[in-house]
Amino acid sequence: MIRFDQVSVVYDGDDAPVLRDVDLHIPEGELCLVVGRTGAGKSTLLGAVNGLVPHFTGGTLHGRVTVDGRDTADHPPRELADVVGVVGQDPLAGFVTDTVEEELAYAMEQLAVPPEVMRKRVEETLDLLGLADLRHRALHELSGGQQQRVAIGSVLTAHPRILVLDEPTSALDPTAAEEVLAAVTRLVHDLGVTVLLAEHRLERVVQYADRVAHLPGDGTVRYGPPAEIFADTAIAPPVVDLGRLAGWRPLPLSVRDARRAAAPLRERLAGHPVPPPRREQPDGAPVLSAQRVVVRHGQVVAVREVDLELRAGQVTALMGRNGSGKSSLLWALQGSGPRQGGTVKVAWADGRAATDPKRVPAAEARRLVGLVPQTPTDLLYLESVAEELAQADLDAGPQEKAGARRTAREVLDRLAPGIAGDSHPRDLSEGQKLALVLAIQLAAAPQVVLLDEPTRGLDYPGKEALIAIVDQLAAEGRTVVVCTHDVEFAAAAADRVVVMAEGEVVADGPTAEVIVASPTFAPQTAKILAPLPYLTVGQVGRALATVEAAR
């Protein structure tokens, strides 16, 4: 169905090809998972399937790509639209209509599908993706996860034979992600649709993959069964990392298979103390105090009289399903978002009386609260990465004392090393854009750092780098709030978890207590080793080392 014959892709100005001599054959009715580090070429590989690479992205493609027998060199994307459906990393950028129902119908209108067929397919897709209640909603009013589901639905209505999905679950809560992946899997198994799917949150998708295409970063592609490919890859989901650590063969790819193999491991760990998290639970002074915060969007109450206190040195994960009010709360705390009721007070580093960031000039507010939004490009407006970084350092003002603050360039190199200063910010991958905006915000060294879905687009090494940055911020006495659907990141990074539902806080406590108690938010390691209270593979590794040393 999809065939790459000796395909290489070189972009203008690059010394090395992004893809090099790729031979790949994906048969009909298979789900192929594309994995690799940020910037390894995954989006280029996906774009070559329907001719976006190089017809629209530029560069030079050597070799031959055929889709359902059609050569993409001779068939531009518009001539492949009836065969290939593509959902990009940024769903909002691909919308062309105003409402959910109109967007679902648009692709069929372009393909001249009869009206009676269009109506039937729209209804089927609304039910399939749980969008029926949103059919008349404006697209710009939807949460990021809702927009993602609409983007996938708008492609499904055309009934393509091939689906190309770039980070399809990145903005979805765990339950919504399971629903979307279940729908995609049904298309593969029941209708024979071929799916090419790139995803960084491998723990969500690896169990559904028939084959894996791994891009190690040197332009080549390794292709084969998941257990074979993941045996030695640099990136892998926690279930695979735990299997490697325990020496399980065959390597498990799902929690179910891992639990069946884990009984001896649980016996070895039973009766031994569980290693503490990487750092002790902080007990710092309050930095931010919010009381009875209310946020409304028209007639919708997004945040209902929420009270929240954040302490110095604390990392808090803000979790909850899509549309629960998490982002609205973050913007209200930051000061530039709407807030119809309640108070927010943030302490200054120099000991001045706590201030509402909404009541001070923007330059001063940046030193109180910094926020990285869901769509990082909202904060990018200059012509090069170097200019963005230099402007961030300039806006941050002079350092108050040596070593108190890293430059924006230093932060960026820790998050996503190798981004050239002369690159245009909007030419970067989504993960690289996120890293750039995070570096820009952290340049001001704010007292409170709010991150809205920061792991979207980040690979596992990128998440580890982000955890290191978050840990350093906490060690400096700042407080960090991470709004996230990434349960593995929350388990590894957060001291505290706050769960929201319908605008209210429904759970608040230490990470181990809150997320393990929920089947939805529990990380893979906790599910595999339950009832033992382990959250991460790192904890298991340290425990095993202690057990071996005691022998």
C-alpha cells in the first residue's frame, strides 16, 4: 500500500539528508508506528506519503514513493486526497470552517460526495469520536483535545484507505486518547485501513502497532516487529524499559503482558522499602495564593471558585479530562486571562508584599508568573531562533546575581540541543518550538512557572531534560505547575497532583496517593507492579540495586 524505494530527502541548506536511502513497504491493513527523537525526520517521512514532501515543504526527494500504486512525484497531494488522509501536529492550523459539523463535512464536499452520504458519514463520525454534543460549537472555542478529535474526524469522513497521523493523542487526556486509538484500531482491523502513526507517548500506542519504523537520527529507518525494534532502541515506553531491566523475554508491549511476567519481580521487591522520589517533598513558604477563582467563557463556567496554594520548591501536576478548566485556571493565575471572581497573590523574590500579576505591568508580571501556552507559536514573532533568544534575555533584564539565572540559549540547549540560531522558529518541529518558548519564558526567572501541556511533541530524552529543568527551578525556590495529560511525566516530575473536573478541584495530594488511586492516571509501572507502590522504572532500578547489594 505504501512503498519507499531508496528514498532520500535533503532540504536546502542542510549538509546531510533528513532521510537517507529508505526502503520501506507497509502493506494494506497494518498500523505502523513511527518513532524517533524530536527532529529525527518523522514528520518528513509522514509528509512524503501524500506528497507534501517535497511539493510543499521544499527540498529534494531522491528515489520513489508510491501510494496505492500512485507515484507521489507525478501526483500532488490534491490528487491523493481520496486515498490518503493526513492529520498534522497542530489541528487548529488545518481547520478551514467555523463549526465542528462543517469541518467534518468539508473534505467530502471537496471530493463531491453526495449530500445524503455526507450526512450519514458525519453522524457516524460524531458518534465514533464522541463529538455529538459539540456538533454546533465553534472550533476556536474547543479545548486542544477536542480540536484534535475534530481534526481526526474531518479526515475519517472521506473514508481514506491510508491514514497518516502525526501525534494524534498529544493533546488528549488518557480516556480520550484510548477512545481515539480504539477507533483507529477498528478502522485497521475491520476496514483494512493502513495507518502510519507518529507518536512520542509510546506507552499509549505501542500495544496496537503491527510494525515499527524507528528513525535513529542518522537518516536511516529500521523497520520490523515492535518487540524486535524496541529491544535496543534509545527511546522506549516504560513497559519496555521495565522489561529490559527485568530481562523479560519476549519483551512485553502491554501492561497485560507485563503483569503476567512480573510475578517473580514483585516477589523480589516485596518486603523491601520503596526508594523515595528523586528529591524529598519540599516544605517551602507559600508563593502563590488563589482564592475562589472564577472564570467564565460566555455562558460556560470554566473555573468554579477554586482555591489553590502553591509553595516554594514544589512541582504540581494539574490534571483532568479535556475541557475540565485546567488551561483557564492557568491563564487566570498568570494574570492575562479572564477572571470574573476571586483573588490571586504572588510573592516577590525581593520580599515585597504579594501582588496580583493582573495589576502590574507586563514586564513586571513576567518576573512573577511565566506561562508557556498549549500553542507555543503564539509567543514566536521574530525571524530566527537567535533573535528570539536574544530578545528573551533582553526582556528578562540584567541578572540580579551571578548564576541566578540561565540564559535562554542555555535552557534551549538542555531541552533540545542542536537547534541552529539561524533557523526560522516556524520551521522547527512542534517539540522544538515548545522547547524554544519554554527557554524564552524561563529567561525571566519567574517566581511561578506555569506549563500548559509542555511535553506535547517532546520525546523521552526531551522529557528527562525538562524534568531536570523543572527540578532545578524547584531547587531555586520557585514553584512549578505543569498542566498535563502525560501520566508518566507527572509520576516522574511532580510532588503533588491536582485533578480538576467541570471547573472544580476534585483531588489534591501527594503524587503517589492521587495517581495510583486512579486507573486512568496511574503510570504503567504502577499498574504492572500493583499492589507495590512503585511509580517509575527508575525507582524499580534503584530498589533492585539495593536488593542485590543486600545479598
